[in-house]
Amino acid sequence: MSQSITFKDTIVIRARPDTLFRLALDPRRREKWDPSYVKASYVGEEKLGNGTQVRFKLPTRLLGLSFTAKYRNFQAPTRGGWESIKGFGPVERLNQNWNFKPIPGGTEVTLSTDASVRYNFVAKPIERVLRQMSGQSLLELQRQVDKQGAQLMEDTAREYQEKQREAQKAAKKAGNKKPDKAKT
């Protein structure tokens, strides 16, 4: 007897929808920032789109299970998602849908998770793990975007400081080379 699990998590992130879309749905990029997945890769053609298959491997703390999923409901850059092709471990089916709604000052990101678990007695622990994965994915997505912005600000500040130093050096040189005034 299977048990259904469905929930949504929403967060506002200060970034454009197209940037978040690529970070969240491209498996090669997601593997780098999302601790909920140890490995994520394309199966076959490496192209985002409806019907494209990807292979995910969960970390050991999440039983280290692997599964193959297929992209669906793909409409870049506002929404996209995937669904598992077949069951894995106690999970019969797992769907994940991302929605990116542009709002003033950023993007409202909604992550919907829909799963079906094979046995009732594991439904609560699996739901807890899936909710943790969802929340952690959203927070790490925000950290990834903030980290990129922080790096950009740091680089800009460093360049500004270098320009100031060069300007001070140039001013010092100009100050030391004052023309001699002839006495009259």
C-alpha cells in the first residue's frame, strides 16, 4: 500500500529567473552546489529540455540511492521539473518541479515535491528526508547566488583599491617633480 507525499517550499532570491533556472535544473551545475546530490549527470545527449534523462546519486546519509529521472514541464526560464522513471529503494515515484516568478528585487522560487512511498511505515521518515532536501536545496541555491554576488563585489572593491593606489602614486610622483622657480 503506497503513501503519497506532497509539499511546496518557497523562497525569494535576489537574482534573475534565467540564472536560477540554469543553476537549479542543469545537473552539472546542480551537482556543484546542492549537497542533496553526490552525482548528477545527463544520460545521453547533454541538453536541457523535455524528455532529457538525467542520473542522480544521493549522498550516503540519504541511503546513497541512485535513480534516473526525465525532464518534463519544461518552459525556460519560468518553470521546469523532472520525474523519476522508475522506483528506487522505498520510493515508488519522485517528482520535483521548480517555478521561478520574477518579482521586484529578485525571483520567487517555489520547489514542489511529489512522491509516492511503497510502505506506510517508512512514509514519515522519507517525508522528513524529502522536506530536508527541499529546504536545503533552496537555501544552498540562495547561498550560491549570494556567493557569486559577493565575489563580484570583492573583485570590484579590489580593482577600486588598486586604482586608488595607482592614483596616489601618480600624485606623489607629480608632487616630487615640481618645476624649479627661477629667482628674479
